[in-house]
Amino acid sequence: GEVEEAMEEDTNTANTTQPKAESVASDAGAPGDGPATKIMMPYLLAPKLQLREYQFVGVEWLVSMCERRLNGILADEMGLGKTLQSISFLACLHEMRGAKGPHLVICPLSVLSSWMDELQKWCPTFKVVRLHSTDENERQRLRKEVVMNVGSYDVAVTTYEMACNPTFNLTLSQKVYWRTMILDEGHKVKNEDTAAHSVLSRVHRQHTVLLTGTPVQNNMHELYAILAFLHPDVFTSARSFDDAFDLSAKEHRVDSKTLDHAHYLMKPFVLRRVKGEVEVSLPEKTETKIMCPLSPAQTFWYRRLLQRESSALTAVESAELKKHSGGGGGDETNASEQSTSQNAGDARKLQSLLMQLRKCCNHPYLFAGTDVPEEGVPVDELVEASGKLAVLDRMLSRLKDAGHRVVLFSQFTSMLDILQDYLSLKGYGYARLDGSTNRVQRSIDIAAFNRPNSPMFAFLLSTRAGGLGVNLQTADTCVLFDSDWNPQVDTQAMARVHRIGQKKPVHVYRLVTAGTVEERMQQRAEKKLFLEQMVSRGSTKQSESLEGVDKRDPVSYTHLTLPTILLV
């Protein structure tokens, strides 16, 4: 009662002292949680900048979760302004709830500058410190003179690398009691065995907010790890999560009852909106899967790789048949130990084989043993050596003639080298960004590509390095030259092009080599997307219309039910 009266008094005071402040009400809370929290948008926010309606709802939800002492996940799709909603939430706490801080924001290094810029732009009255340095003396100064002086700042922004540093984390976790801790790209704590999960869980804080556009990625255990990070006293065992979804089964099996429980378990802790719901003016996105053939050179290397590891493949296949048939006999203990040791060695060989087969599907020149002259090869020979590159060559020619602009993604930087040579030989203007690109060059290339009437036709990106903090909405075509085991990584890559501000329809082309390991990877990715649909069910709004989903039909509820083009 006293808390509610104090909150009401704070709101009345805000109404009296700030008569022009805008009041916003919505059904931001979870169903059955009672009336929605009403908040006054704080005057700490820059007056010329306006929040969109769904962003107001997000701020209200964050405030209501804080008042109910519940840690939450703001899981809006990429590009909907989770950063802005978080800053507005901190401003509400500061001005209307009297929570002056200190607040801690932990984010990837690639978006550290964006957080600093957004805080300065949206809430210029906040005193913000940047806690990141590679110099040990500067880190020591930050620990002793900045972090400990909590009265000198409202918000501290740091990176996961700094937060996980043993000496720096000691100061963050034990010397300061934080009012709010915000984890940008919060799925970094999806594995409880990682340093990020164990170290950050020790940080003293009153409230925790996770920001992620992909709350469910690979399996149910990751969901357990995230929920256990938020509420460790509630989520103490992962067994029921692990038993709910088994991707290793020969047939797709789903524990529908447990998945239903997981969905309803997440609802109180998660708010998720998708671009199609809140931005009706956003052009549509069409994804097409193109099945490409192997070239003669690729077929040679693919067969040779399989023949080289034929003994390991045969051994694993025999072990699987024996396990399912229940065979055995003789000295089972010694046989089991020998089998375990042999299987471990075979597994390492097959992991290496899998990577080599993926490289073969991209281009045979990725192998050191290929006979490539030092002076290079003609563009025609470069194209003919790879079935994917031959398809891409035809596609880019037509896209260029039609006035489209292309963003090309690949998992392998070595493949980006070949694509870079190809674009140079064809005379196409391009830029490139991967993990080795420094921040200055990165900003220059992105600005040059997005400039009106830019001569650049293509932008080369490594999928993981280019998945965060990159805005390439002036392009209208996205090509995934190869795919990731985690389908959410590919989704983040697509969001570099299909985002708020895009004025043209976006077409995504996913190149898959038919009849190879890449096709099996896609099948595994579809199962993971089915898991995401079953647990998250799209968005908070869409989940209401998917209560009767058929759990026996994973294909119809994945994002990868796409038109397929078979090129032979």
C-alpha cells in the first residue's frame, strides 16, 4: 500500500510540475496482470524527438515489469528501437520514480558507439560514462576513478569483453550496486557454462532487462539458461526443457505439452512485436531458396573428401545401427570403452569433414591443394568452377541491369576474398566489411554505400560480423551465399536490408547446393525455426491466434517455407 501511494504521489507531482507532459496508457501488461501501468513521458527526453505508439507501449511494459519486481525480455524484432525504448525507460525511472541510478548497460563492441550517440541524442541531461579500453592503465583508471564514483554518472555503458574481464568485473559486480542492468543482445547469456552467464549473474543489481530480437534460437536449454539468468530462484532445473525438443532424433519429435507450458511460461516475461504489425508501411520481404548444382570440379572434391573419411563414416554408421538394434555381447565393458574412444576420434574427423564439405559447396578454390596460378585466373574460369558462383553471376547481371543494389553475405571470409576478386574482375563497384574491418573504415564504407546515387552496386559482409549495427536499407536485394547453423543469425543478416526506413520491396535469395550437406543444414534450421514458432509464436499479438497450431507439422510454421528454384 505504501509503495502504491508513493508511486501515485510521484505521478501526481509529475502532473503538477510538468502539465504538458504526455500521458500514455495501453495494455502493456501480460494478460491477467490487472490494469496497465500509466506513465507520463519524461521531460528528460529531447523535446523534438517523438516515440512511436508501439514504443510507448514498450516503455510502459518495462516500467510495469520493474514495479512488479519482474526481470523481463524486450524481444522486439530487429530494427524496432529496443535501444530507444530502454533509454526512455531509464528516463522514466529517473524522473517519475526517483530512481536516479546508477544504471549499467552492457552491449557488443560493435554497437557501443551507437548506445553513446543515442543516449546523447535522446536524453542529453543524462551523465553517461563509456567503460571500454584496451589499455591496462586506462582500465585501472576507469575502475578506481570512474566506476567507484557513482555520483558522477547516471548510466555506465560497457562491453561484454570488459564486463567479463576478471579484474574489471570484480569492480562492476562487487563494488557497485546497480539500479538497472540492461543486456543488449541478451542471448549472449543463453549458455550457463559460458563466462558471460556466470560472471554477469554475479553483478549486484535491482532489476534486469534483456534486449534480444531472437529469444529462442537453437534449443530449449538455451531458453532455460536465459530464464535462469533472470530468475535463478525460480528456474533451478533444465531437465524438463531438455526433454521437450530433440533435434538428434531420426524423426521430428515434439513434446507438445511441454512446449505449450514453455510458451505460457515465457508470456509474463517477454514482450515481442514484429515489423509487419507495427509498421504497416514497411514494404514486404520475399525469400527465395535457390537450389544450385555442383560443378565438375566441386563434384570431384566432394567425392574425394567423402572417400578419404569413408572409414570414419562407416564406423559411425555401424555404431548407430548397433545402438538401435540393441546388439552386443562378450566383454561389454571393454568394448564400450574402446567404442567410446573410437567414436570420439571419429566425431572429430567428421566435424572437420563437415567443414570441408561446406567449403567445397562454396568454391573449390578454397582448398589449399587446388592448382590456382599466382597471377590469378580469368573471370570465366573463376565462375565456372563453382555452381553457386555461376548462378550468382547470372543473377547479378540481371539485377544490375534492372537497377537493383545487392548485399552479399557469406560465413567464410575466404569466400569473401573470392567474391571480392569476382566483383573486381566484373567491374562492379563494391565495399566489404568483416571482422578485421576497423570502425572508421566501417563507418566510411556504410556511408558511401548509402549515399544518394552511390556508384556501389554490392556490399560484401561476413554474416556474423555484419549482423549488428549495420544499416544498408538503400539496398533492396539480399543474397545469402551460404547459411548458418543458427537460422537467427541469417535473420539478423536480412534485417540489415529489410528494416524501418526501407522504401522498396526486399527480395532475399538463399543459395543452397542441392543434394549436399548444405541441404541437411537447411532441414536442421527449419526445425529450429519451428521451435521458435512453437515457443515464441511470432509475436505477443500473434501468439493469441496460434493457440491451435498443429504440432505435428513443423514445416507449415517455419519462416523457411519458401518458394524454391531448382537450377540444374
